[in-house]
Amino acid sequence: MPYTTNDIRRVEDKWQKYWAGKKIFRAQETPGREKYYVLEMFPYPSGKIHMGHVRNYTIADVIARYKMMRGFNVLHPMGYDAFGQPAENAAIKRGVSPSDWTYKCIEDMHAGLAKMGFSYDWDRELATCDVSYYKWNQWLFIKMFEKGLAYKKGSPVNWCPSCNTTLANEEVINGACWRCKNEVVQKDLDQWYLKITHYSEALLEDLKTLNNWPSRVIAMQENWIGKSYGADIYFRVKGRDDVITVFTTRPDTIFGATYVTLAPEHPLVRKLSQGTAQEAKVAAFVEKAANTSKSLRMSGDQRKDGVFTGAYAVNPVNGRDVPVWIGDYVLMEYGTGAIMAVPTHDQRDFEFAREHKLPMIVVIDDPARPGLAPDQMTRAYEDAGTLVNSSLFDGIPNEEAKKKIALWMEEKKTGKVSVHWRLRDWLISRQRYWGAPIPMIYCKLCGIVPVPEDQLPVELPKDAPITGEGGSPLAKVKEFVECKCPKCGKDARRETDTMATFFDSSWYFLRYCDAHNDKAVFDKAKAAYWMPVDQYIGGIEHAILHLLYSRFFTKFIRDLGLAAVDEPFDRLLTQGMVLKDGEVMSKSKGNVVDPDEVISKFGADTLRMFILFAAPPEDQLEWNPAGLEGNWRFINRVWSAVEDRYDPKVTGNATGSLADADDKKLELERNAAIKKVTESMEGGFKFNTAISAVMVLMNAIDKYNVTTSIPGMKAVYLNKAIETVVLLLAPFTPHVAEEMWQMAGKTDMSVAYVGWPSFDEKALVTDTVRIAVQVNGKVRGEFEVPRDAEEPVLRPIVLADEGVLRHIAGKEIKKFIVIKNKLVSIVV
RNA sequence: GCUGGAGUGGCGGAACGGUAUACGCGUCGGUCUCAAAAACCGAUAUCUUAACGGGUGUGUGGGUUCGAGUCCCACCUCCAGCACCA
């Protein structure tokens, strides 16, 4: 009897109930027992689970189940990243409360996850919108405030006009909001920031320790943090007390700096142009820049617009007067907001100088074609070379000159060696309702005062008006806003912004270690036992956002003395997208395949197996209904083998002496399969090759001939092989594996607790091996030869072969190379 | 432009420097059937040959090696991220 649709329902329900009822996957801290923490990026509960979730969580589940069978104490928790805008949008659209909507979605999501048979410790389930969770958000925020790592400042911020809220730099993708894709504008606002830049150096440095992270994620974070070595150089303004500090990564080119350019927002701009003939022009330029959005200013045709300020500065190394300009390509946020321009050796400066007819001096000569001259250059020379026109530094290679000149200037106090970062502090206040309230109080007398710990949590009021029209909804709830100052007791006002949801997800992996602690953020000892996460799995879209923030939080929490690790995630796997017809599955494209439908037709096990088999986990996965059916067929073949060929009545061990050639072959295949699957798992979770190895064993079982020899003995080998298939499949297709294990009469325990099968290297050793023979690099024959045979044995065998002789044909044999048990290579 | 990654049958994809294309899908042929489906068995890189066999094949061009998909150099294409970051 094949495995039918009815069997699917019966079997999957049965075992899901069994796992839940017996709490098979409950994790308990057991000192002395080796732990393994598997974690997937928890979902935003938007409704039912989709194929992306299925793929992500199936990968994690196979790892969890595999590690469990290998004897590890596995922690595999699940929860919900439950604060965020979609709940508010649902509230606006349907009039439901964000809380009701969210908890309903969580219920659906939970049901969907259970139907996939994932091995979660449901006792640790949490949602970030639970008061019991976000209370600790607030506690962490206050700790940051106390350490000076949370602060409020007014400055230009990214504002999404469609979401009506501020955004962090990391949430702006190509000038657009990461969530709604609308263009982001700049606004001057007073906002809360977390000082992630306090950890710039550590965040960069510790990337080196993350050897099991994908290189592209490391590269992306490196780029994002963006450490630049160089020098700050002081340009005295002629006829004034002011000094313009510029940052450059090319101090070697200082003798070629022929002008200085300021960002339009630079504080000196107005002052320098005051009273000069340029004043009106400068003012117009500054205003134009201010009214152009940053993304427009930075994209566009990249033509270099600028205007002369009317002022001159002095190049500190040669005393020359250099004009001070304003340029729209200079950013106030980076470096010092001012640059020294070396048009001969920087392409942007080159373009600007040509546009505005500014002078150029060559200071790095091209060693390949000496004699660079400004009027013959069509673009800047940015490669390495030798210094010229640089006084006492002439003739020095420029890489060497970078250090020398910077140090020389530091000595002369005209500059200093410096480092600048691309990373900015993290803006976390949001003018939205569905988030954790920022636990701060504004008092006219005492200023900004944190809510005392014993008054936490600051609960989100249930009845805030949610209109989506802008302004923090909490500001409209009088009872929420009005409060007493914890310091002086006078009337005060609460902060009405909420925290960015990335705050919530930056430490949830620590909370899982002790999910329901109501006395502390988590127990230190429990976290010490479970952390770090051994294997983290999630989408590449969080390469910077969530993964950078979590690294920052972990370092902060470590510095609070609560966590014992420097990094939260030891290994990271970023799973590929699920595609259909070459496009990412999405509701808007209308190409989604509903996991529920697949499950009801083929079962969760088939779905799991297909997703794991069709592509390596990191690669994109093209949805293929025919492939799905292929996996369904395979599960059925195994099922039939257990039903029809497995004999539970036969027990006992096979003895080698009774084995005939077929038996030996089957034993060999069985051991080879265990070895291959184990290696595929240990060598980076290559599920596709792991499954193919099980298929190879299954093919061998189907070919195994029982009729030729002692029947009882045959059943022993056959049983053993079939048991091995079931055990090897257990992490991949857990429901049928449990059922088949039971069908095979193994009723004493869940297959999840049965050890991973081990293999015998000796069983993989055969008496003879097949070797190939090459003549001049081309394969000319194949031989069955005794194992470990050397040249004296092989030479006569090989040279007796007609196929080989044909290609030697009387020529002299120059070399006879033997690679033991692999091949013979003859050179003639 | 910079950074990271990838180019292998009709398709998804395998290959410690050692017989390229495992495994699966698809296709073709067969068994079973009145027939079909399902299931099972077999074939399946390409050119050439009646066949044995031979030639060519892992994006392109070189190199190292007895031997290269794999290592080295140069290049092309694609994907992803960043991008006027001084």
C-alpha cells in the first residue's frame, strides 16, 4: 500500500500531537551537557506562513533535529517580531485594534508552523509586543541612557512621508523607505539615537572572528561601517581667525591641493562669503541645495555644481593661497564636511576643476609613463606612483608618503593622523503607535528623566487614536502624556515616540535563554549556558540592519556584565529566495504557492524534502511541481520498502562470514550513505547532497536480491539497510520517519531520541577497486585490481590490455605514475 | 566605479588536483493494462561510426601539472550590496 493522502493527515497529526504532548523538544539547561542553539530569524506575524518562512524554518529544523540525534542539548525556540506598522495599517483599514489583529495573526502563524512539524520548544514562545517582553526593551533603553549610549539630538533626519515617521540610515535603501519604497526626505527633528558608533571599532574588528558567516555579509558590514584612514589637515583662512579642517585619505597629494571645497551646509559658508562680491551667489546656492532632497542631489547627472565663496585659505605645506569653494558633492555628514581638492589625483575634483576652471598641479607621477601634465590629462591619475612637485618628499612612492606626510604635518601641527567612519548613530524614535514606548519623561525643571525601574513597564495605552495622519498617536492620549516627574514630583510630560522595532529584535535571542523571567531581562547563568547562537538562519535582507544592530546590542549587554559573549551568532546561513517562474514569490506578483495546499496534497514531509533537495540552502530555489512529485514518489518508495520488505520478526546481527557478494555490497552502500550524509551535514549543511546519498542507498536496497541466498540472513541485512534509511531521513521527513520507525516495530522511543547512525570505515574497504588508466592524460581503460596494488602488480595487468596497448603502440613509456586505488597515468 | 559571489547536460544541480555530469526532474523506449493513469525496468552531454572505437566538451584566452571544472594570470558575462564617503 502506498502512502496515501489519508495517511498523510493521520501520520502528521499523530506525530505533531505526540511531540507537543510529550514536549519532546523542550530544552533545559543541563550543565556539562554540550548545547547547540539553533535559531531562525523570527517572523513578523502578518498572517499565515509563506514559502519563504517554510524554507527558512525547514533549514533550521533539519539542523535542530540532526544535532539532537547527534546527542546535543538543542535549544530551538520560536517567537514573533510583533510590533510594527502593518498592524497599524490594519487598524486604519479595518478598524480593529493593532493588538487584537497581531495576536490573531500570531495564532494563525503558530498553527502554520506546527503543521510543518517544526521542533520548537514552545514553552519559550514569545512576542515582542507582550508587555512582559517590551518592559525589558525599556529597561535596556534606560541602561543605555545611563551609560550615555542613548541620547536625544536635533539634526536632519530621514523622514518617510508615506509612513509618517523617521527612519534609521540603515532603513533607507537607495534613497527610499525600506518598507514602502517611497522617497525619503530630510527633516530637522529632535530625536532619540543609540550610540552604535561607540562600538565602530569593535563591530569592524570582530567581523574577523566570524569565520562561519557568508563573506558577502562580512563585506557588506565592512562597507557599511566604512573605516577610512587618513589625515585631518588645517587650512587657515586668509585674513581671518577661522580654520577649515579637511579630512583626506590621500595626505600624499597635499602639495597638489589647489582649492578647498565645503559642503553647502558647512557652518563657515555664510561667514566666509559675508561682505564679498560672492555673498548673494553663495546664499542662492546654499538655499538651492537645502531645497533639493539628498537623494536627488546625490543622484542626478552627477555634474559638479559649485560656487566660489570669495575667501581664500592657505595650503599649510607650501603656503600657497587656495580659493575656498562650495560644492554640492561634498557631504556635511561625512568627515569634516570639507575637503581639500586635488584635481590631478581625484576624479571628482578633476571634474569640478575642469567645470570651474580651477588650477591643477601633478604631484604623483605615473612610473609607467612619466611626465604627467595637467593640460594633457583627460581624467585624474588615481593609481600608485612617485611624488613630484612635493618639496622634500619628491621621489618617494606615494603609499609610503601617505604615512610620512601625515606624521610630518602632525609634528608641524598643521594636521593630524585621523580615522573617519561611515557608520552613523542609530535613530530609533518613531512617530508611530504599535511599538514599545520610549521610557522617558520631560520635566521643565529636571530636563530629561528616565522612568524609574520600579515604574516599568510604561504600558502602551490601548485606546490611542490611530489615523495614520502623522504625529505620534500617543501624544493624543492625555492620560498617557501627563505624568509626574520622578525627580521633583512636579507635572511633567512623557515621551510619546515609540522605539523602532529593530530595537526589539536586537536582543530576543538572549531573552529566549530565559523567556519568562519577570525579575530580570534574563538570567545571566542561563544566557551563559546557551549563548552564543551556534547556528543562525535568515534572509540576506538583514545583512546590515538586524545583524549589525544585534551585534551592537550583544556588545552593550556584555559590557553591562550580563552576557559572556562578544558576538551573538557563531555561524550564519543566509537562505536563498523562493522563486516561481524566475521571479520572487510575492503577493503583489500573484505567484505565491500556498504551503497549506501543498501540505494537504503531499504532506509537510514532501514539502520539506523538496525544498531541501532542489537547491543548496543558500541558493535561489525555483518552485518546481514536478520535482515536488519526485520527492513524493521517493517517500513512497521508502514507505513501501518498510511495509513490504522490512521484517520486524527478524532480529539479530549479521555476521560477516555469512555475507555473500550482494550482502557485502549492501553493507558497503549502507555505510557509504551514512558517511556521505554525515559529511554533508557537518561540512556546512548541504542538504541536497545529503538527501541524494539517501536516495543512492534506497536504489541499492531496491536492487538487493533476497532470493539467492539464506533467507533469514538476507532479512537481517535488508532490515538494517531500511532502518538506516529511516534514521537518515528523520531530520528531513520527521513525521513519516517516526511512523515508519514504529511500523518497523521500534516503539520504545521517538526517532528524535534515537542516536544518529554511525558507519564503519572498515565496511567501506573492498578487496578490489576499480581504477582508471590514462595514456597521455586521456582515459583509455578501466580495471578491477586488488586494493592497494602498486606498480609491480599493476604494470603487467595494464600493459596486457589491448585498449591501452593500442595507444602506446610501440612508443617508449617515459613515466608510469600510480595513484593508489585511483588511477594509473602513463606518459609515452 | 568599489566590494562580494557565480558561470558545468534540455532543467535543478554533483564532483579531497585523479574516470566530469552523482541524485532528482524532464524526455524516449519497455513491463503491467482492453485502454489510460499510477507503479516498476532501461536509455539519455555532443559530433562521428553499422559496430568496436574515435574526436570535442565545465564562459573566453593563456599558464602550472603525468593529469585542471578545481590552482595561477588576463579577460567576458550575470547576480547581489554600496555608491560624489574625500
